[in-house]
Amino acid sequence: MTSSTDALSTEVNVPLRDVVGNRELALEVVPETLRPGALDAPVRWAHVSELQDPAPYLLGGELILTAGVDLPEQVDRYVRGLRDAGVTALGFGLTPTVHETLPEPLRRACARRGLPLLVVPSRTPFLAVNRAVSVALTEAGQRDQRRITAARETLTRAAGGGLGELTSALAAVLRSWVALVGAGDVLASAHDAPTPLPLPVRELMATVRAGSGIRSATTELDGGIVVVQPVYPQATASHLVVVGRAGRLDGAERAILAVGAALLGLVGRAGSDAAELGAAATGLLLGRVSPGEAAWSVLGSEVVRLVAGAEHRRGPGEVARRPDWLRARLDTPLVSVLPGPSFVAVAGTSPAPEVLEDLREHGWLAAVGSPVPAGRAAGAVAELDLLLARARALGRAVVAGDGPPDPGALLDPAAARGFASKVLEPLVALDRAGDRSLAPTLRTWLAHHGAWEPTAAELGVHRNSVRHRIAQVEKALGVDLADPEARMRLWFALRWLSPVTHSP
């Protein structure tokens, strides 16, 4: 078994056979220089060079054209350098003033090194060869683009039928067998793939998983070719796509495989999420699983963190408001977008700082609550409301636990709520009786450090209305809000108050 990155397969090229077969060029192939498969080798451009050692300036896949103006005495070394540089063929131009016939040392060296040698007649200028190769490459690129477009449409339609139909469609387009392999080398979907996958293929998959960046590997196996790549080439993807067939993939087929791999990743993950959500919801409704067990099946953790978001500055655009956009960034299917706009999500872990910054750049200001058991998630909404108010006041994301220790963590939750209810009962009673929004106003005003304008802007009222409400708060509670001790006690009381009693 051998492996390679097969760099040339990702670029537009034409087989040497197409260049040789162009009758207008009248190229003559020196038969003894051809080895099996030589005419199928890729040509990605033609280049004229009279250097004695052009190898350092080549990338591979070239058709080198020379009139032998400065052909070195060490012809064998010259030919070997071209071959080692990956040159596809050497075209030697017959020129009456330089070489009227093909030099025998060059013929013998090309035959010995297996470098295809083409004789370019004197009536065919090198410019004509360059132009012919350029035209052939353009036509090949257009053909490849049409193939890719048609395959993309076929695969997109198949994706609507689910993972199995998409896998079969990709296998048909590539004329291959296909396997989608998940974490732990579990077969998620397959079409005509050998079961189990051969050991060399599993070893290659392990090598790809251990890499980083854009990863793809090709290996020869039992006279055929096997390609392995992640569903998301630039990510640490848990799923790999494995394709096997008789011949190598060309550039268009590599592009088609990339499209198929991405679709397999999306469809596979969506199907998995839907199945897990369905099972979790069914279990909860029937009372057969606990909230913690349901959270584990969906999020991989029985401890969850609530994430809330509110519009920032101009707010999120149309795409950033979509649940699927938020779901992809927060790595949880449990996302609800609310009017305002705002959102709330239940995640297994806290989003990374770069994710929170990405949300902010897209018009979302986020707050992340403390980790709580899934069964107590509803009781964590009060904390989330206060954290979101804090985030608005600061103009940046806020994560519970990132600041100074929370004194509430040292108290029994029931005792904290009892204290909060006793302290804030006058406000709660007034709000229920007259819809005065005193508790929400106090919470927002404290979050903005007593600033009237920001509080009024967030609440959508005039600053005089805020002043009037705060005066009512002072009168109802019998406190002086200029006293920092009073502010602190009320802040913690609002922090511990049941979310039902202070919702705006």
C-alpha cells in the first residue's frame, strides 16, 4: 500500500494523449520513450525553456519545449532532472540552424529514464503548441465545470431523500463505492463498500483523523484507489468519507467529492440530531427518561448552560436570526429565536470566547449562565436575565463565573429566594396590581449603574418615566438608592428572585 496527496488531480489538466493527437501540431512520439500509461499522464501547461537545468523552476506536469540551443553535454543528467521534477513530456523542436534531426543521446536518455519524447517538426512553432495546450486546458476546465454543476444538482436532490440516497448518488456519480464512517469507525452509511473496511483503509483513516488543516489521503489498495477525507476538510470532523474505485479521481471528481462530503456531513448530522431530539422528547413525554438523561442524549452532558442573546447595535441580519445559524455556532440543536429579536438556547458547554465575539459582530449580545443540572434549567432563567441585563450595560458578552465569585453560590437557593421575595414583595405587589414594571425597571437601572439615559433607551421609555418609577421603588421599599449598600442588597435580591415574579 502506498499513499500520496495526488496534488495534480486537483488542478485542470489534459492527458498527454490529447496533445499528441492534435493533428495540426503534427507531433511525432518517440515510441521507445513511452512506458505504460505515459499517454494518460496529465499536462497542465506547455513551457519553452532553453536552460541547461530548468528543473528548479518547474512545478510538475509540464510539457517542456526546447530547440536544444544550449543542450548540455550531460544529456542523461538533464533528462533525469526533468523526470525528477515531474515533467510529463519533453518536446524537441527540429530547427535547421540548430538541430535538423533528433540527437541520439537525447533519444537514448529519454528511453532510459522513461521520459516521453515528442519531436516537433520545423513547420510547427512552439507558440502553436502553447496555444493548443491552452485551448485544450480551457475546454477541459469548461467540461469539468459542467460536470461539477450537474453532479452538485444531482447530489443536492438526493440529499432530500436522506443519508442512504445521498450516499448511493455520490457512488453513482463517482463510479465508486462509498462509506461514511463516524466516530469509533462506526459505519453510518455505505454503498457497495467492503464490510468491514480493510485494515489498511482503517489505518489511513486514523492517519487522517490525527492530522490538522485541510486533510485528504489517497492510497493504492488491491489494484484500486481509496480516498479518505473528513466531511468538513478544515475542521476536526468526527465523520470521514471513504471512496474506492479502480482509477484515480481527476480534478472535477475531487471537487464533486468535496461537495458530496459536505452534504453527507450536513445530512448526517441533521438526521442524527432529529433522531436524538425525537427520542429525548418521546422519553420525557412518557416519563421514561429524566431531564438529565434527555440532555445527555442530545448534548452529551447532564449539566447544561443557558445562553441568551439580545440585539446589539443594529441587531442581527436576516441570516444571523435563523435558528440554524445560531445552532451551528452554539453547537446545540436546542435554540429558540424570540421576538425582539432575542434568543435562548440550552447548551452542553459554554461557547468559546471567539464564538461570543462572532455573535457580537453579527449583532447578538450574549449572556451565558452558570452550569446547572438539566432538571433545574428553568430555575436558572432568573440568573440569565440579570446576566443579559449586565451584558447590555457593558456592551459585551457576559459569562457566569468569569467575574468575582457570586455570593449566591454560598447560599441555599431556597433561602436566597425567600430573602428576595420578602425584600421585593412590595414591588411585586404593585407590578401585579397596576402593571408598573417597577422590578424590571429597578433591575435595568441597577445594571446601568443608575444611568438614566441607557436605562430609558433599553426599556423604551422616556428618562422621566424611569425617574418616576425609581422614586416609586424608593417609596415602596423605604430605601435610599443613593446608598450603595441598598443597591447591593436589591441587586442580589433581584438576582435570586423567581423568574416568574419579575418578568417584564
